[in-house]
Amino acid sequence: MKLLLIDFLRRWWGLYLTIFLILSLVEAIEMSFQPHARAEFLVVGFFTFPLWFDLARGSVGVTTTLPVSRKTLGLYYFVLTVCVPVILLMLVTAVATQVFNAAIVFSWTDFVFVALGALVAAGTYSLLGSFRPAEMAGFANMIWYAALFGSIALETSCHDPWAWLGLIFLGLPATAWAFVRSEKLIVGRARNRPDSTPKARKAILPARHSAVRPPSPIPFFADRIRTGFVAAVILAVVIVFCKWKANQNLIFGMGMFLFVGSFPIWGGLRLIRTLPLSTNHLALWLLLTPLCILAPVFLVFAVLPVFAPGDFSPARVASLLILAAGTGSLPNGFSVRFGLAGGYASMTLLLLSFVAVANEVPIASIPAIVGWLLGLALYCVGFFLMRRGLCCSDSYQARKDTVFS
Amino acid sequence: MNQNAVEIRALEKHFPRFKLGPLDLTVPQGVIYGLIGPNGAGKTTTLDLIFGLGDPDAGAIKVLGLDHRRDEVAVKRQAAYASPDASFRAWGTGRKLIRFVSGFYPAWDEAYCEKLLAELHVNPDEKITALSSGSRVKLGVIIALAWHPKVVVLDEPAAGLDAISKQQVFAELLAAVQDEERTVIVSSHALTDLERFADHIGMIKNGQLLLEGPTCRIVERFKLLDFVSEDGAAFVSADGVFIQRHERNQWQAMVDTERHTMESLASRGARQISATPMTLEDIFVALGKD
């Protein structure tokens, strides 16, 4: 396992360092505006990105053939998905509080809570990541989002005894289960096969189309909307369960995360590129994807005022929707040209930028019309990127990234 | 030292729409064993299970007398696996990948590895993403051979290779078997090459072993017969007779000579029988048809 870990860190230390520095800086800036320490469990997920990139590149296809037991491999991936991210997050928190904001009191209780929260969040991600890619592309992917949102919800209730109980009785078993299932992650991905291909094909390819009639986009979009609805329902449950008082910045942040839901089509781009569709037509399909996923989620928030009056107006929700979807079209566009890595890298940058400015510029303070215009402008940029990417020969190359979807 | 390289007994693996087995397979030591079958027959699943990539639902697999699950690491210390599905992109270049993998095998032969790289025209310093798909397959084969494993399991080593590269890869496998008594298990659709290089053939169809044995015996066993008969029904239903085509009373059929002789066919009303030898590919096509 030592050789595996050393090799992994040698290949990915640059990305770890980059994430560490950016997060430290962002956390430090954020905390300087806060009177008390924060517990950002959400960001622990960023430290799992190197592993997901590595898996997307099919490394497990090589490591499983080495003279190392599956148990050891499972432990290796558990260390990388849970232990390393938690340690790095604690370092980030330490740097952000002790170095940049020494005035902030960060008690041992806070420290333990952050560590526990990070462990549970990372464990939950690891657990969900251990499901087969086909499952990840569907329902489990949505649970992943829910876990992510749940961790945001917990962030707002550090000193709530219910949060402690939730972490201990729900989170820790999930983490333990992740440890047990880590071996499955290896087996599930060992063959590095696009397991989701039949589903993706079913969703992407229209059931019936003749040579003269262009393929109908309805099944394609219906699948995305269905995905969004599942996410929305789970999200609503999480919000109610956590008694979380939503704020619009966080909602926008969640919307950004939902763009992951459009990732499966990136892996299948080569397939849909063969359909009798013009480049413009195809670019439009891809462009509308984030909107299809986001619409049901934001619908939940549109309905929320009925239960919690005064939280949001439908116009505000619509402007948030268009803004978040417009932002989401950028990583989508990059992914077409640069593959999954390009998509994830640009999404990470966007998210970090968002985290950096969100507390300083509450989205609520942006007039709805500005949200609309900005969202539409981003959409145009996204469309341009998408079209450029589709015209580029690279988008025709077979990508094994599908396993990540 | 007469133990078999791989022994599979009553192996079963269930998928929602496919069932592999019960499968019995025996791979003797020191041979090139070709595993053939139509797409989706279960070849890759079998190879994956041999190598512990997935758990069988029933049955036992022994590699060099070792249980593939209980002695997992010991098996992997003696057996190499190369699959076209493996992606090496995470390591950037072939050189880095080789450096990583070589650390796990004390028997890694640097000189042999360099020789293979040169012979198969793979530039290890080039980015993996810049390599052609054929070169990536060759890189996988090189990594599997470079540490002199006793058993080499290769899934589709000819996928994406041009005719020259295919010959080179199979020649290397042959050299490995002849010089070092290694066992090579190859799943491939390059049937012409397999017929030339493989000592044993196992054919799988719909998750079941259809036939197994030395290549020359299999090729000799099946003959393409042209004959005249007024009553075709006697042959259509016969076991071991695979009708290829017929026009009025002219018939052409692949016949399993272990079950039917010319005389037995003549006794069923066949006249003017002429026999033609078949290639492995012909046999595969005839048996693979539903």
C-alpha cells in the first residue's frame, strides 16, 4: 500500500497543494468576516477530487492487476477518500484560524466537531462513490448531492445537539459502511467499463426515429428532468429534516453542484455525436441540460414560500435558476473540449470563486433583472464554448471517462 | 509438475440478463490457450473472474494450484493480466507507468521490457493520450510480459492492432511460451492468428463451453461436406451436423467427424460426398450462429 500511496501522491501532489492553498485562502477570507469559527464540511469533498480524477483516468484497471489484495486496495482508496481529505481539511481550518485569524477562538469542541463532520461527510461521499457507476449516474448520484447539502445544513448548526447525534448515529455508521464497501469500489471500477452505457444509450437515443426525421430530444431531456426531480425530493427531505433555514447563496451553490448531474452525457458524447444532428442542434441540447436538471430543484424552492412565507418570491427563484444554469453551462462547455477533467477543473474554479464572493455579495442583493441578464450572457458564452468544442476534433475521441459518470 | 496452469470447475456468474456457466475449463501449462466466442459470450467475464476482478457465484478457480480468491496475492505474483479496458492515462507517460508497475515485481526485467518496447515500436516517453489505441494495447501487453509471469492472461491483445503488430505480439507470446514454459491465455477475435499460434482452443457461447481441445485436433475434427440428398430433414435434425446452405437437393454442412463418418452420412441418404478442410474461423462462424 505504501508504494500505491507514494505513487498517487507523487502524481497528484500539485492538485492537492492547489486545492489546499485556495481553500486556506478562501476560508481565511471568509472567517475574517465572521465573529466565530466556521465548520466547512462541504469543502472536504474538494480533497477527494484527485482520487476521482485518478479513477476517471482508469487507474484502478492497473492497480487491480498488481500483486496487492483487494482488501489492501480498498483500504488504499478509503485512505484517499476519507483519511487524507479529513487531515487536509483540519490543516486548512488550522491555517485559516490560527495563522490568518488568530483572534478567533477555536475550541477543542469546535475542532472535534469539524473533524467528526468532515469524517462523516467524506465517509458518506466515499460510501456513495463505492456504488457502481451505473448507479452513480442515477439515484445514488442524487443521494450524493443530498449528503452534500446535508453537510451544508450541518454547518449552520455546529452547536446543535441534534447535529452531534446525527453525526454519531447516522454519519459514523455510513463511514464505517464506506470502509466495508471500499473493496466494492475497486471491483466495481476494476474493469473500467462504461457500465452506464445501456442506460445512457436509452436516455440519449430516441426510441424511434427514421432517417428523415431528426431524433427527438424529449427522452433525453425527460431523463434529465427526472434526475432533477429525484434530487429535489431528497433535497426537500434533507431541508425539512435538518430544519435548515435556507439562504439564497447556499441555494445557488447547491445549484452549481447539480451540474454534476449532466456529467454522464460527457462520457457519451462520442455516441451522441454520431446522431444525425447538426452541431448547433447538439450544442443546444447540451446547453439546455443544466436547466433541465435545475428546474425541478428550484421548483422545490418556489414551493417553499407556501410552507415558509417570506423566504423567496417565484421571480427571485427564476432569476437564480437562470443564473445558476448559465454558470453551469460554462463547465459543460469546457468539458466538451477538454473532457471530464476540463469540466471538473472549471467547475471547481467556479465553485471556489463563488464561495469566495458569496458572503461578500449576497445573491439576494442582486436585482432579479441582473440575474436574468447575467444568466443569459453566461448561457451565450456557454453556447459558444460548446459549439467550439463540438467543432474541435477532440470531441470525437473516445473517452473512458464514462466510468466516472 | 504436471499441474494445470488454470483449472475452472463449475464456475457460475449471474448477471441480470446473462448467466455464465456452469463452466469447466482446463488450461495446461506451457501452452498458448485461445479463448474464443461471439461477442457477449462471457470470455472477458471468465478472464476477469480468473484474475479476481469480481466474485463468482459458484464454482472454483485454481491458478497454478492456488485458489484465486484465498491466495489472491500469490496468484497475482505469478500471473499477469492485460485488458484493452485498462486505461493508463493517470500516469501520463508509458515510462512513468512502467516505473510504477515495476516496483511491485522483484523479477521485473528492465532489459526485456526495453527490448519489447523497441520491437513493438512503443515510445514510452510519449504521452499516453498521444499514443494510438494499438500502442496502448501493446503497452499493456509489454507490462504483462516484462516480469516473466508464469501465467499471462490477455484479453483482446489484438484489438486495434494492424496486421504487422498483431504478428509481432503473437510472435512474442509464442517466444515466451517456447523459451520459458509460460502459459498464455488469450481471448481474441483474431482467429487466423490464433489458429497459427494457439496450442489449445476453448470456445464459449452463451456462457457455456462449446468445445475445448488442441487447436489442430479441433480443426481436423470439423469438415465441410458437400453432398446430394433428397431428404434434408435427416441431416437438419442430426446432432453434430451444421447445415450451412442448401439448394434443392444440394447440401453443404459442417460435420463433426467425431460423431459422423462419411459412411454414416451415406447411410442417411447422402450421395456424392466431398469433404473440404475448415479453418478455425469457418468453424467459429458455423458454431457461433444461432
